Amino acid sequence: MTTDIMTPRHATTDSALWLHRVAPVDDPVARLICFPHAGGSASFFRDWGHRVPRIEVYAVRYPGRAERLAEPVATDLRELARDIADAVAQLADRPIALFGHSMGAPIALETAAALEARGVDPVHLFASGSRDAPYPSPEDWSDPDDEDDPAVIERLLTLGGTDPELAADPEFQELVLPYVRADAQMFHAYSPGSTPHSAPSVRCPVTTLTGDADADADCRPWSELTTGGVRAEIVRGDHFYLVARAPYALIHKTLATESVASDG
């Protein structure tokens, strides 16, 4: 549910700077805030407008890429989430749901915590490309500083979601690799880094969505990170299953129920 909204940390935060409305929806029953993966941008969700009936979709614009290429990249995941929450809170006249893919899932988690701290309760959090499992052990977590450019590109291609011909373009590499590396470093510093158990506990229910062929899913103990319950959904595909089969129906079914409940 949405309760009294506290004043944001940055009252002057421009929500349009941080959030791209994919398509306007008249009288939406809820708003869905979508968080891209590492190296991703708001354009990843450009086809989501009007695909979930009566849900208004917004895609998060991370700094340091696309429209915000001239800005410094984010280096602290929690601080990034608090800034996003400042923008999202301005849209909380309707129920808010969060959808984060891969790195976007923990950013959505931290954003949910920041929203709840100011009295805005998201109705649901969708953790895509993530599963309810213990954090990986430190020895299984590669340091992004140890990878050269070819290794980073190979990693992008292995995960999927990046066109091989585009990835081979030197101009693409010059433009994209800096913020891909920055995202990896930010994520590495957040978890499972030195303080993995400092992740917040939230109240909203969580649905994890993981491809049945995803060997690179984010592992996070979601059942310990929310008091709202966790539902696990296994879908057909790899880490970027949602490129070909975005889970519109599942999102609609979930939010049609919970947005109504939040109004009750």
C-alpha cells in the first residue's frame, strides 16, 4: 500500500531525469519501475509500453550512459538506489511495483527499502535473472579489475542480450565498455563483498524469475531479504530469456491482484 509520503532527500530531484515513461497510460492501476542489467540502459525496456494492460511502465535511466552519458557513472549501489527512490516517490499517487533484471534486482531491492523508509510501500518486487539462494562464496566471485577488454566482451556475449556484430564494433566498445566495467565494479563492491549481510529486509512480496538454462543467475537469499514472501518462477530461456519472452502476462496477473488489494 501507499501511505503518507515523506519529503525526499533531494526535493529537487527531476523524476524525468531518472525515469523514462515508456508510454503514457490513462488512469493506470499501478506503475512498474524497470531496472536494467549491468551495462544496460532504459532502452532495454522500450517495447514494454502498453504490453501490461493498465500498468504504466517506467524505465530507470542510470547515469553515465545513453541520455546521461556525460554524467559520472554510479559507484555506490545503495546511493544510486536512494537517488532513484527520490524520483520514484514522486509517482507514488498510484501503487508502485519494481522489476529488476540481473544487477537491476539488487538495485530494485535497495530502492524498495529506501521507499519503505519514507512511507511508500511497493506492492511487489520482481527479481529477474535472480534466484533465491545463498550468496556465492568469495572465491567464486570474479574481480572485474582482473578482466581485460576481450574478456569483458566475451562475458557480455556469453550472458546474451548483446548482438555479436555490435559487440565487435570498436566504437561500441569505446562507448560501452567503460560503464559496463563501472557497473561490474559497483556490483562487486555491493555483494557478495565484504558486507553481504547488510542488505536490507523489505516488506513487499518478491517473485524471482529465472531461465531454465540460466547458468549465470544472480544468487541472493530473497527469503531472508523480505518479510512479504517469495514466489519462484522458472521460465524457458537463458539469462536474457526476457528478450524473446518478456513476462508480461505474469506481471499483469500479479499486479492486477496486488494493486487492487493495496487500494482496499
